Amino acid sequence: MTRPITLFTGQWADLPLEEVARLASGWGYDGLELACWGDHLDPWQWEDDAYVQGKLDLLAKYDLKVYAISNHLKGQAVCDDPIDQRHRDILSDTVWGDGDPEGVRQRAAEEMKHTARLAAKLGVKTVIGFTGSSIWKYVAMFPPASQELIDAGYQDFADRWNPILDVFDEVGVRFAHEVHPSEIAYDYWTTVRTLEAIGHRKTFGLNWDPSHFIWQGLNPVDFILEFKDLIYHVDCKDVKLNLGNGRNGRLGSHLPWSDLRRGWDFVSTGRGDVPWETAFRALNQIGYDGPISVEWEDAGMDRLVGAPEALEFVKRNAFDAPAAAFDAAFSSR
């Protein structure tokens, strides 16, 4: 297969990067999608050439490459309102500071700019992340939210993210937003509105992660075809619905992950409801040739079992398009 298969390190940031690299290399991954937390990457050190080279050397030691980096946690804080204990739990001391909400947003925005600069230093063309949203709190629409409130939310997103995207433009790096509940774009129509809010600037594209569509009742394959020119990165994460008993709801009911009373839960890739074969065929149809990144997240399975299992599933199913497969075979003769 010509497309590299990588492991997203976000769920592994409790381990030193070298240990994750050792594991991923032993399982047969081609590279890593590095998370900007734990000791994996620190965007504030982007100017330190020795720091950057040290990360590249570490990956090379295990015959791995970095094809994308991710900074979901800090991106989340750029637009969120309210900023509260949830953010304190996921943000670095540098970004949290004294906890003043606007200060947190400004420092988070600054880190996202540094993330673009770090990506460029690493030779990476794509940063994946969240945007946050000042209007997610209105999603239930009661008490009713006026159109003015919603419009102001999209304007807030544009005002906060356009200066960040200017830096992405300056260094030649793209941002791939993960369409996800609690973000400014969380389904089809909010994605359309988000793209309109920033004038469809090409620096801002999408990370395709199908797990979030399934439990919302959306079609992840149609999403690929609809936004074919904006699929800048692919994350493989699966989800399993559990709605058949009339009690379990799509919102999760404030129950912990892997609780069988939940209406849905993340499961290891290949064990859920995502139509993977059709999705990979759609990716072939739009000509996506970037990395396929496994985002392992299954609270009911040991990750040391799940991550290699997911890799083997992707290897079997993320087949190349016919022309690419023929060209690869011919060139190897």
C-alpha cells in the first residue's frame, strides 16, 4: 500500500514518546501523528533547532516518520465559552496561566500559531485539531437561541481563527479541522457554515474521522464525496451504537466510556459500525493519498492489543485504487 499508516499519539501521551515510537515500530506502523501534549511535542519550542532535530532523530531511530501533528487540546480553547475546569484538566500551565478566560483563549491561539511554525520546521504540511465553539452551548436550542446569537458565534470563530490561519499561510502548512460535537463544525450543515465564515480559504480543510458521524446519524462516506477537495487528513476511529433497547440515547447520558448503558461508544477500528470498505473506496475515488492514521480509543480493550489489531485491519482494507496499485506493482519489477 502506498499510503503510510500512522498511529495518533494523543491516547498514548502518558508514555514517553520514545516508548510509543518503539511500540509503533514493532507493530509495523510507518509513522506517527504526533500530539502536542505529554512529552511528544511542545509547540513553544519551535525555534529550538536542536529540539526539533531531536524529535526527528528519535523517530528515525525506530524507522518512523512524522506525516502530521495534532493539537486538539489547545485548539479547543481558542473559541470555547465558557472556559472552565474541563479546560484546566487538559491545558498546559503555559496556556492556562491565571485561568482568566480571555487570557486562556489568547494563549491558546498563540500556541496554535506556534504549532504551524513547528510543523514547518518538522517538514510537516498538515496540522489536525479542534477549533472550539462559543455557541455549542446553544445546541439544544432551549431556551431558544436567536439567529443573532448563532451568527455572532460564527463571526467569533472567524475573528479568532483568521489570524491563526494567516500564520499557517505564511509557513505553508494546512489546518485540518476535525468535525466533531462541541466544535464550530460538528455535522454537514455546520461545516458548510464554518467554511463560509472564513471565506472558503484553502488553508482550512478537514480531518475525516467517521466515528463522530455515525452516532449523530450522518453518512461519513457522503461527507468524503461532498468535501472531496478539503479532506486533508484521515483518522481511523470506529464507533458502536447501542440504541436497540429504547433506553440508551445518543447523547451518552453522562455515563462513563465503556458503560453498557451508553447509546454509543468508541471501539477498536473494524469492530464497529463505520462502513470502512465503502469509505476507503470513496477516499480512492477522490484521490486522497495522505496518511491513514489509526486513532485507537476503546475503553473496553487493552490498547496494546487494540493498536496492532487496528493496524492489521487497515492494512487489509485500505487498498489502493486500481491505477495506483498497478503503477506500484509495475515500478517494483
